[in-house]
Amino acid sequence: MKKSSLVFFMVLCTLLVTAQQKPVVKAKQTKASDSTQHSSAGKIFGVIISDLNYLLQEPQAAPNQNKGTGGDNSFDIRRLHLGYEHTFSKELSARVIYDPAVDSLQEAYLLWKNVFSMHSLTIGMMHTLAEKTSEKYFEYRSLGQLVMDKKGFSQEFDRGISLTGNFDPQGSVYYSFMVGNGSGMSPELNKVKKFYFTFGLMPDKGSVAELYLDYENFTFGRSAITAKFLYAMMAKTYAFGLDGFYRMNRKFAGTKDIVPAGGSIFSWVEMMSSTRAVARIDVIDDDLNNSGNNVASPSYREVYANVGLDYLPIPEVHLIPNIAYVMQMKKNKGPDIAEYMLARLTVAVYFK
């Protein structure tokens, strides 16, 4: 053992013995505010989502798009959230989430509750407003991105600043406003910012109606605005939700607007105390302004369906055999595309 280590060990032992013989007497102090009386505390949490995939059918590359192939299989780690949350006081807390599966920081923010009456401020990298409420009510982000995020019309995470406020103490009427980079988990490469807004009503503890809007202005006169409406309900043994969105990409095709629109229905039902049936259907038109008459620029309506059974041996572990199916419905002269079908076993583990 080195001399420096020996000296450090002897000093440490002396301090421990002294502390036991003579307890520290705290000085008297005047009554502090609630925030200083609150002891800080932290917790570690995490999520592991893995898949055993078996490809039943997928489109081949052109010119044989109408012929499907299958048989490929794989083991994948789709999401691996490692997180830490620290509560400094009743008002101030911080949260960090890193995902090694995609080598990216997902969340890293400071939350200031009651920054003023019934309002909270969040600064940093956070979950955006686009699918946040939908994910909360569906509870099955483990089965994949929701409709707008899946098609790239929104970012699940973004860097920025967000203000959330309630119009009543119960939080039955609320709003959120966020200004972000609009680049998601990628670095910001321009001076353009994205604006997010939600307004929601909760008529009771188990249901919500929410309006979502976002706007982003790009270069060369291009801009994008998205509107979405959500209605969802949740009880002890079931949940149901209906999403519908409309997006206008202005001048993304020369002087022409591209207008995708669609919707999603999702639900789960408890069949037994440890088993749920899960289902979700998305329908998306990739451009309402494109009738599909031009072979050079085909347009499609996509139907996505995902059904499965969720077995919970314990509340933190979900074993979900499920099938994902995609059908591209051509408009007029567009080429046929083979159906896509994937069977998989999804395993979701939550550390809380």
C-alpha cells in the first residue's frame, strides 16, 4: 500500500471514531421555506424493449415491387432507456435519459414546478407535445412509434423550452406551449425554430380531449403546419383512443403544397388479471393533393395494423407476441406494392 493511501486511511478512521464519540449538534435556525426544508432525492430508472422478429412478407425493390419475400429473422434491442431523476425541492427537479441502442441523449431537462401559479417551466431536451398524451393513454409505445412520429411528421424528443399551465387546480383544463429546434435528437443546423401548442380538456379523471398544433418556417418560402385532435379514455380494465391529423407542407414540391392526413385508433382490453389484448390501426394518405394520375409521382393510402397479446408475469415485465401489417393502397396509376407483414415477440422491461 502506498504511503499516501495509508495516511488517507488513518485520517478516515480517526474521523469516524471522533464522529461516533461526539455527535454533531446542529445550530438553531429560523423556519425555512418549504423548498429548503424538502430533502433532495434521486432515483434510477430504465426501459428495455427487445424484439424477436420473423419477416412473413416484405416488398422487393423495383422493378419487382409487386412480389414479396419473407423468412428473414433477427433479435433486436429497439429501445434501451437509462435514466436518472433528481428532486432538489418541491419545485425543482432534473431528469436525464440516454439510449445506447440509438446512441442518443433522449431527455435532459430542468423542471420548475409552480414557476408561477399553476404553471410549470421545462428547459432542455424533452418529450415533445405531439404524441405525449397519446402515449400516456395507449401505454404501448413499446410496440412502435405512434402515427405522426412513425411517418416523420413530428419529433418524439426535441431541445427547447416549454411552459405548461392549468386553468383550474384540478388540471381539468390545461395548455402547453413549447419552442424547440425542430431537429429532434440531431444538432440544430439553422436559425429556424418550431412552435408546439396543445390545449386539453379532461371532463373526468379517465378521459381527455386535446387539440395539438405545431408550426415551422423553413427556407425558400417553405413552411409546415400540423393540426391533430385526440380523444382518449382509460379505465382499470381498458383504454381507447382516437387520433386524427392534418398537415400542410407548403411549397415542398416547387410551388405545390404536399398535404398528408390520417388517423389512428388504439385500444387495449384486460382479458384476465395478467393478460391484455392490444390493437392499433393507422390510416394515412401521403398527399391529399396528389390524385395518383402521374406515374412519375405516385401517391398512396397506407393502412397499418398491429395486434397482439400482452402477458404480464409481474407489472414491470411485458411479453407481447404481436403481428404488424402494412398495406399500400395505390391511387389510380401508381405501381402496386406488396404487403408487409412482420411477426414478433416484443419484451418490455421497466425499472422504476
